[in-house]
Amino acid sequence: MSVIAWDGKHLVADNQVTCGSVPKRIQKVFGFTRSGIRYGAGFVGIATEGLELLEWYKAGADVDLMPVFEDTELVVCTASWCLVYSESPCPLPVLEKYYATGSGTDYASSALALGKTARQAVLHAIKHDVYCGMGTKSIKL
């Protein structure tokens, strides 16, 4: 797995995927602009599935064409909102001012609740979750 955190200013993820028992480096968050709005999108779960979900969203997020994966989640954020796609083309809106997901979610969520930034939350998760690591990637929103 991995960890992603959003604090309203940044979407941040660790850079590790685990293939068997071997950690590998990958990019899990990406920034793009649509209609003048800056977006951050990223995934947790199986990397190939996450990349497929990301491409689906960037291509327009047609509900009839969404690939559905049991173990992979897509997170899409702006500076004012965050949505989570998990097994349904109907996204779950995040109503809190921050969000974290992935295997390191407990560590990252607690750090966010204590007022830490998304990057600090991901770094905290990296210290404690063996499936998180290899630095961070941050998208400014």
C-alpha cells in the first residue's frame, strides 16, 4: 500500500510500492489544470490500477467507463474540496479539512488532526508503516 494526505494546500504521497517483498519507487500523485482550476490526483493500492483510474479521471471521468478495482482508491483534490473514488463512479466527498488514506492512514490522519501539514503527515507515516517510504511527492493546489 502507501499513504496519501491532503490538507487543503497540498496533496502528498510517499513514493513506495511493494512488489512481493521488494520496495520500488513510483510516483503516485500528479497535478493538472482544467478550466483554470489546479487539481491534484493520486492513488493508493495497486499501482497499475491506480494509474488506470488516474487516466480515466483525466479523460473526463465517464461513469460508464470507470474501471472498478477492489483494492485501489483514487483521490482527487483542489484547494477547496477532496473526493475519493473507491469501487464506484460516485465519489465520496471528504467533509473534513484534511484527509489521509492508504496503509499509513492511521499515522497520517493523527498527524493531520494535530495540525501537521500533509507532507509532515506522510513523513510521519513513513517512519511507522513498512509499506510507506522512499520520500514524498507533493502537488501544490
